[in-house]
Amino acid sequence: MTRTTRTTPARHPEHPETARIRLEEVLSALSDPIRLRIVHELGRGHDDMACIAFELPVSKSTSTHHFRVLREAGIIHQYYEGTSRMSRLRTQDLEERFPGLLPAVLRARAMDTTEPDRTT
Amino acid sequence: MTRTTRTTPARHPEHPETARIRLEEVLSALSDPIRLRIVHELGRGHDDMACIAFELPVSKSTSTHHFRVLREAGIIHQYYEGTSRMSRLRTQDLEERFPGLLPAVLRARAMDTTEPDRTT
DNA sequence: GTCGAACTACGACGATCTTCGTACATTGTG
DNA sequence: CACAATGTACGAAGATCGTCGTAGTTCGAC
């Protein structure tokens, strides 16, 4: 109870500092179709979304796992709002650490329309 | 034996067409430190290098494996010259398929000096 | 306090990945 | 031809990954 005056309670997110974001970890995190989809949707303007709002084609435990991988890689920032876990892209941090990388990946993902979108 | 008039004999490289290069496969291939190092060295101007010239800290079989992953992902082009297997980055193909992606990764790799270079 | 909603922790399973050694193939040289 | 150099094919062993179900936590509403 150390002054939790906000709606955001004291749970432990564990985000890496910008300077400690590792390239291999970022690339590895982005090499999964579901995680790439999450990042894609977050980049589409839906800045803050709860995990459930993505309607991913996997179970909730798996969903939690993917969000954690993205968070620990330094790609997204997460915080609680009520019982919901909100996610946001760390666009600026990534731009500072690896300039042009995230935009290039997002543009590439938009072009890679090999498979239309059966992951609804 | 169908007209092998070149110094390049009839071995089967198996390269994907530019249009069939898949983003997730590229990112996955680049998320390994050894493969990232290979790509980094190829991007440094050493355009055509034999596998052995990289002096990777792994066995020959492992080396073959990593080069194959890069080739099947569409990142490098390989061809034989004598008993040596030469490798070259598919810079233009990648630029056509995913504009800006490879340069961004190479720049990021250059910045990611978390670990100096103990993989000599 | 009780209940449901949203999410997490933990263990488990199967698939894939990285690595290696050994055996083999191809080329160039003597 | 024999031989060395370079690289591949084929398992095999161990690690990691993606997925899930079940049980538990936290929050908001009643």
C-alpha cells in the first residue's frame, strides 16, 4: 500500500530499459505470426488495447505467453487498468534503440499478404 | 549431365523466388547470433565469401546448417566455385520485397554492441 | 462477503532448433 | 589414379518453443 492512488495497482510488469533492448530478442519475438499480428494491430492506431480485445486464435494462457515475450523483448509496454492488461507499442524507445527497424517490419508485414487473414 | 559447361557444376542450391520470401522466416533466420553475424559480415563489403572464410565458432556441419537456413529464407544466394560454396547477400531482392528491412537490421546490429565480439 | 471477468502461474506435451560427429560427395592437384 | 580441401547428408542428443488445461490471483460489481 505505498500510495496506490491511481487506478493502476502495484503488479510487477518487468520491462527492459531502452538501452538494454537486444536485437536478437526483438527479431525472435517478431518471428511468430501471432506476435507479429499483435504488433501489427497495435501499430494500426489501436494504441491501447486489452489482451482480450485482440481475439487471438489461441487460449488465454498462450495469449499471456505471447504478450510476455513481446514485453520482455522491449517491444510493448503493459499496465493494468482494472482487471484488464493494456498494451502499447514502445514506438519511441524502439526508434531510439534501433532506428527504422519497427517501421520497416510493420511495412513488410503489410506487404506480406501471402496468406490473407485466416487468423480471425 | 545436362550441359555442365561452367565451372559451376550441377548441385542443387534451392533458392526461393523473391516474391515468395516470407517475413516471419526472414526474421526467424536473423534472430540467431551466428546467422546475424554472417549477414553482418556479408554486408560489410565482403560480397562473396566462402563458408570457411567466416571462421565461425561452430563445427562444419553446424555452419552448413546456418547457411542453409539463410539461403532458404531468401537472405543469401549461394553458388559453388570449385570446392567452395560462395555466399552473397540478396540485397536487391530483399529491398524489393521488404523495403528498408535489411538495412535497418544491419544498422541495428552495428549499434547493438552489448557484447563486443567474443565470437572470433 | 460473494461472484464473475480478466489475466497469470505452473506443469505437461509435442514439435522444432542448435549442435555435433561420422560418413560421404565433389573438386582440384600431383 | 590417389589425396587433400571444402562442404553435405544423416542421425542423435539436448535445449527451447508454442500450445494447452487447471488452479489461483486481482479487481470491480452486487
